[in-house]
Amino acid sequence: MSDTERRLSSDPDDRQYIFARNRTLTGTTSQRFRDVGHSTDLQSPRSHAHHLALRRRKIGMVFLVVLGIAVVLFILLLQFTAVVTVSTSDTSQSKKLNESVYEKAINDYFGIHPLSRLRFALDKTDLKNYLASTVPEVADVTDISLGAIGDTNITLSMRHPVAGWTIDSKQYFVDANGIAFEQNYFADPSVQIVDNSGVALQQGTTVASNRFLGFVGRVVSLSKSRGYNIVQAIIPSGTTRQLEVVIQNVVPHVKLSIDRPAGEQVEDMDRALTYLKAHGQSPSYVDVRVSGKAFYK
């Protein structure tokens, strides 16, 4: 053995630099070096900087994902309906709205359609149709807006009655579309229609055509212009095309037909009542359903 080899083998400071099996060279890029007797911080400055950049990028991605999830959850929280507040914007109502009835009906709708608690998923038309079938005095859902967090404000419009409708002593109301309902929030209409036709009535359904209601409205209006105040309109038994009107402070009832123009019949009615009054006669009814003629009994 030469002197140089003998010196390297005997010097302990030099032996650490000798290559050996299963040993890692100083300056390794391994991130998890754990060999006994060696330092764990063996990365080069360039490798260390690259490693820190990757770690920062991963942390940034995790932060963005968490932030995105938080934003989505906040938006869903804003859109979620936990509490319903019902109101109406119609100032002509003469009675206070019973909010609890309609809040319960809307919550029942949410029970059937749970996704509708999210305002963006709420179908206003479907909600309107549901309310019309359960609380038929509701005409429309006019507005859906955000209140406090978890609170949704729903504005309803209620049906305006054009006539009262009495069947078997039970009071209903009818709007301009002929829809029957029981709860009226406006002033009672001046005209009461007594239905003796025998046709069954279910509130929330069309009980009268627009033509029929239009005819009644025309008769009431034209009669008032001639000084007659109609207080009741009776649909006789077995027919839906005839009408018998009761005039305030006038004894005879007047029979009319919706198949003949309202203006002509009101004119005939006025002539007949004037004639009867002039001759001091008080029959029980006057029939003006035939053009140009008036029958009385």
C-alpha cells in the first residue's frame, strides 16, 4: 500500500468523502433524505427555490378552491328561502290581508317542490297556479324579492269581485274572468247573483263566462243610467242563458236573455215599467226577452 493510500485510510476527516454503497452524495435533490450522520438540508439553492415555488402554487390553488366554495355557499345562502313574508301592493283593499294563510300555502308548495326554496329555481307561474287552486282569491304573484338573509318577500295581487254569487245560501264572489272565490278583501259588489240553475260550483273554477258577466255588467250600467238600481240578478232553475233582475224600490222583477243585446232589453224594460207605473199596475214580473215586446203578469 502506498503512502497516499495509507494516509487516506487512516485520516477520519478524509474517509467521509469516499464513495460508498447506499450513500447519498452531498448536494442531492432528494427532498426526504434521512440518512444517519448526514444533514437533511442537502438541496441546492436552485432546487430549494423551485420546491418552495411549487409549494406556494399548491397552497394558492387550495386557497382559491376554498374561496370559490365559500362564495358559492354564500350565494346559495342568499338565494335560500327559510322564511316567507307575504304582502300586497294594492291600496284599494278594504280589509287587512291574512298573511299567515298565504305564507302557509307557499310553505306547503315548497314542501312539494323543495328546490323552489332557491329563488333562482322558483317558477313564479307554477307557484301562481298552485295558489289559485288552494287559495283561489289570489289572482297573481306579482313580485318575488330578497329580504333579509333567508327571508323572501312575495307580493300577491288579489281578485277584484265584480259580483256576489249566492248558491244554496253560501256566499261566493266572481271576478271579471268568471273565477269564483270566497275570501274577498275589497268592498262588496253592488250586484248579487243568485244561482238557482242547479249547476254545482267549485271555487277556483270558472263559474261564468266573460260573455255572461259582461252582459250582467252592461245591464247594471245601462239600468243605472235610466235611474234603476239593480241589486240582485237571479239565474232561474234549469237554465244558464236567462236572467231575472231585482230593481231597488221596483215591485216587478224583469226577465232578460243573454242572447239578446243588453241595450235593447234595458230600453224595453224602461218603457214597460214606465207604462205600468203610469197605469198604476204592479205585476210580479215583466218579460222583455222578445224583441219589441214586453209581457207581464
